[in-house]
Amino acid sequence: MIKGTTDVYGLIGDPVGHSFSPFIHNMLAEALSENMAYVAFHVKENQLEHAMAGLKGLSIKGANVTVPYKVDVISYLDYVDDMAKAIGAVNTIKLDNNELVGYNTDWIGLLKALKEIKINLRDKSILIIGAGGAARAVGMMCAHEGAGHIAITNRTQANAEKLAKLINRHYDVSTEVIPLEDLKERNDLVIAFQTTPIGMYPHSANNPIYETKFYETLEVAVDLIYNPLETHFLREAREAGAITMNGMGMLFHQAIAAFELWRECTIDDGTKKRCYQAFLQQMTK
Ligand code: NAP
């Protein structure tokens, strides 16, 4: 029940109506009897500055940030944690002693989802398809986890080069920019992260890599997309024998990580499992 003492959290984005974050956070709050409520704040164009002042002014305890504000929001924060700063994107804000502190839980969420299915990135040769905001979180996560080699392919090669440079500014790992058409010649890239919107509903027939030879030596394929649950990319990989993972786990675990940051708690495995099942049901309704 909402009371005079209820802590308020929210989502900042444009649009926000489709988001599952209110469902996840209010479900977690109820499951853990936390005195909080989470709502979606539709922040329209040119209103970000007002929205950020509003967070402080109204003592909103924390917020998630989604498209298109993950980068722009940084200039309104008092502190940004090191990994979020390196990635260059913030998806979680916490009000701490009246200061707005920014975090990135996307990379943490993806890492937790990978660990759940026992995927280890250490010393692995990895391909990242795409070089946008999500790819930056993936690339930094791979380097943080001790990847052996990181190859990046992207429609705009200059953006792939920027991502390789960003990774190498922070980690001593071998990186490479590779044109899409050269991938069929490669059998050393054993884990692939698909981070572009290619294959997302309603364009589910699309795939960044149609070359079937590429999938033959792939051991693990991850697609950040969660609608559809199995993209064309993941289907090709699964049929060629790879372990596959869609973006649902990442989405759920980035929320868990934000919740734990805000409430300064550790959510037990039983609650996580029950809430994940309820989340899956809600997503596939
Ligand atoms: P972004 O910053 O806009 O980057 C998009 C990337 O995809 C860029 O590398 C872009 O290439 C490439 N791209 C876009 N359209 C393309 C096309 N038609 N053909 C070839 N390449 C194309 O977006 P983002 O924030 O990284 O998000 C990317 C995807 O990740 C989205 O589908 C999003 O839903 C998903 N995501 C999922 C989660 C999760 O929790 N599961 C979290 C974050 C993001 P250029 O450099 O050439 O423009």
C-alpha cells in the first residue's frame, strides 16, 4: 500500500509506456515487503534537465534511464561510477545524501545472465556485432571478464574502431575490427554477442549474418533482443549446435542489480526465481 513514507522510484525515457520495469520493480517490492513504488516518467524532448532537477527536488530515491537519455543524463549527475563512466552510459540513478549518482547495471545484468547458464568469457575469442550503446557495455564487460580477443563488426566501421579504442583505453586485451563479409573465413570466434536491433519484431526475418558457415564453429550465441524470444540469428546458431541466450535474462538482471543498489539489499535466489517466472509470463502474455 502507498503511504506517506513510501519511497518513490521511476523510469526516465521517451517512450516509456511499453517498459516492463514498473512490473519488475513493483513485483520485487511486493515480494520483499519494501515500502516503495515505481512509476514510468515520460520525459519528452528537451525536458531532461527539468526531469533531473525534479528527481532531486522531489526526493525521488532512484530512477532507471532508458532510450534516448542513457548518455545525455550523465551531464546532470553529481557522480558517475567508474564502469558507467567508461561505458559512457547510465541506466540507473540513485539519490545518495541528496546527490545523484549514476551507474550502469546493463553490463552487470548481462554478466549475471551469462553466469546463470555457466558461460565463462575468460581467454575466449569473442565477436561483437554492433558498436552502439549496448555494444559498449558488452565490450567493456568482455574485457573486464578477461576475454582473450575481442573482434567487432559493425555497419559503420568508424564506430567499431571507436569501440575497440574505448576498450583498449581501459583494458590490455587484443581487439580487432572486422568487416562482416570476412566472418565466413573465421573459425576462431567462439562466442558472439548480437547487439544491433536487426531481427527485432516486426522485422523478425532479418539477421546480421546469413552466412551459415559462420555458425558452424560458434559455441555460444547471445542476442540482446528479447522480442522475438528467438531471433533468426539465435535460431541459426542453435541449429548449428551453439548454446544460445536471448536478452530476457539481461533485462531482468539489470533490474535486479538496480533494485539491490537502491534498497541496499541482496535478493535471495528463491525470490529471484519466482519473480523471473512471473516476469516471463507477463512478457509472453
Ligand atoms: P544504438 O546505440 O542505437 O546502436 C545500434 C547499433 O546497431 C549500432 O552499432 C548500429 O550501427 C547498428 N544498427 C542499427 N540498425 C542497423 C541496421 N539496419 N543494419 C546494420 N546495423 C544496424 O542501440 P543500443 O542501445 O546499442 O541497442 C541495440 C539493441 O540492444 C536494441 O535491440 C536494444 O533493444 C537491445 N538492448 C537490450 C537490452 C536488454 O536488456 N536485453 C539492453 C540494452 C539494449 P551503426 O553504428 O552503423 O549506426
